[in-house]
Amino acid sequence: MVSNPKSTRSPSALSLNGPRRLRARCAALAHGLALVWLPSWAHAHPALLIKPLAQAKVSTLPEGALFWRIENFAAVAQAKAAAGPWSLVVEAAGKVWLFTLGPAGGASPGAAKVAEVGPIPRVSAREYLLRINDASGPPGSVTPLHSHPGSEALYVLSGEQAIRGAQGVLQVRPGHAEPGQGAEQAMQVSSNGKEDLHALVMFVVDADKPFSTPATLP
């Protein structure tokens, strides 16, 4: 018959078990509180989906005040034939779109004019990136706080888009186009209506800098 061996832990080791357990419980509690006290949007709001549709680099910009002209065409080939050096052709929401940067009042042959937005703040750079992004998401979806090295403008197809910046909140409803933030201005974009947001966003930025940079608001 073999007896069970006795514990070899010293009395001092046994006496440390209580404090160690207490510290472990406090650490776990602190970790839990840290999770609870994260900003509510970090838990509740999904990310706004941003998808590039088209982009091009150019060495110069048109003279004078800048506007984005937004037009629809029946076919991609027609839009490409009408495109100029500062134009981008995209397909979105079942339509063919031609976005052209230039002076106000222009028109492309064979196009249905949708909107004209501007003036767009100019940016000085060695080379410029023109880009069209697709932004979509359910109500409450947001982007992180960020900035761009140039200007943006937007056209809302459905839902409602909100842009929070240092000067307040810009709300844009379906069928409306608005200039957005200028270069290096902090912003947060969100889907703010009762329906899913779908918007097309136009950019003129410095091609030598990161397209998007984390930012803060006061």
C-alpha cells in the first residue's frame, strides 16, 4: 500500500497564493473595464465600405476655378470617346458615368448631365491623382478619422452621407452633390440616413503623398 506524497510547497509559497490570486482577479477586472469603456462606435458601428473605381495621374490641372462635371452615357465606349485629359469613366449603380474636372458650364456630346460640383479647392503638386471612389454602407457605418492631401467632392445616389470636420457636419442627401473637405483637413464620413448609403466620391490630390492619413479632430 502506497501513501500519497505530501505537498512540497513551503509555508511562504502557500501564503503568496492569496495575493497572487487577488492581483490576477484585479488584472482581469481592469481588462474587462477597458473593453467596456471603449468608445461606443467601436462596438456598434460597422465600417463604411470604400472601393476605388477609377484613377489617373496627371501633371497639370485645368486653368481657373475647378468643377467636377458628372454625366451619364448609354455605353462605356461612348463615355470613353467623350473623355478628355482630366476625365474618368466608371460603371456604378447600373449606369455609365463620366467625371470630368474643368471649368463650370461644360458639356460632353451625347451625355445626360447629372450634376456639377465646385468650385474645388486647388492643390499644388508635382503630379496629381484623380480618383473616383465608391462609398457604401448601412445606416451608422463610419470611416476612421482621416485626411487627404487634396480636395474631395461627392454625389449621393441613395441614403444620406455625413462628413464631420472641424467646422461642423455636412449632410448630403440623395441626388445632391457637394464639395467636401480640402487638403489635410481631418474628417469622418458616415452613413447617416434611414437607408443604406451609396455615394460616388471625386478626388484631386497630391500623387506623391499617401492618399489617406490618420487624423484627429479637436
